[in-house]
Amino acid sequence: MAVHLTSTLPNFSTPQEHATIVSSTPQNFSEIPPVLRHQQKEVQVRFEAPLEDKAEWRQGTLYVIDSVLAFVEDGENAQGWQIEYPAITLHAISRAEGGIYCQLDDKFGLVGAVEEEGDGEDVMRELTIVPKDSGSLNEIFEALSLCASLHPDEPSPSDDEDDEAFVDADEFEVFDGTEEQELSEVGRVRSDFINDSRYQPY
């Protein structure tokens, strides 16, 4: 499942802390905490379809960390979630919603999960992230794009046979500012792999 429910945050460091750690030449680089790229308070989140164990979420704080995208509610008995970036197949700014729209591969992490044609099973879940401060959308989007680029899709055996995977940069459509969504390069490339029959509301 793409969404991991948890009430705790993973260990992380700020960019300043990270710079201090690496400048001192640590003994084990694998033990360096992932970097917090952006933190946004007063955020509302909504899943479609809703999670079985928690249908609604209170306002909380979003954490865009190198390792995962995380959210924790405000107040007592706060709950939260974490999503690994390979499970986010698309992310974009939705001006209509005033938030960040994501599509999630809900089969991510399941052992032996193979999507077969005609199985009729919907494996996509949608996530909308709406910050109270709409001026933060670009910062959240850029942080998400950076973190997603750190986790490229693993190559499949069919990659060697798929010549169309390599395309000329001139074939990409240049964004002219008239669309309601802005897709990152990661989002654009990954959206090519989304089944055309999947519901794309924007």
C-alpha cells in the first residue's frame, strides 16, 4: 500500500544541519539523516478513495523529506502518514483546488503485485494537499520535485526493448502558463506510464 499510517516522524536533518554533518566527514555516510526540504504548517489533506483505517484528517503539518513525504495532524492523539516517493506516480499544482494534486500507486510495496490487463482492480489513489497559505504551493511543488528525482523508477526487464523510452527533448510541449496544472519533468515523464483509462480530473 502506498500510504503508511504512523504517528511518528522519521529522523531528519535541516539543510544547515546536513551541511555541518557532511563537512565534518562522518565515519558512516549511510547514517546521515535525510534532509527536510520543506515544512508547511496549517495543511489540509484529502485522499480519494479514503483510507480504510482513517477517512478524515485534521489540519496538520506537511514534511517534504528526502526519504518520504510525511504528514502529522495537530493537537492531541495526532495521527499521520508517510509515503515513499516511488509510490507517487504524478504530482502537480492544481490552481482550481489551491493545492498539490498527487496520484499514488496503491500497489506499491506489495510483494508480487503485478497489474494485469482486464483484472478490473483500481490501484490508483488520489491525494490533495491544501495549505492555508496558497503562496507556498510553488515551494512545496519544487521540494516534491527534488525529492522525487532522488528516487527514480527501478528499470524493468522490458526497458531494453522499449526504444520509445528515449525521446528527443524537442518533442516535449513547453509550458506556456495557460494550464491549471504545472507538471515537473518527473511528473511529466511518470505520467507517460499512467494507464490512459485512469481517471485524471484536472
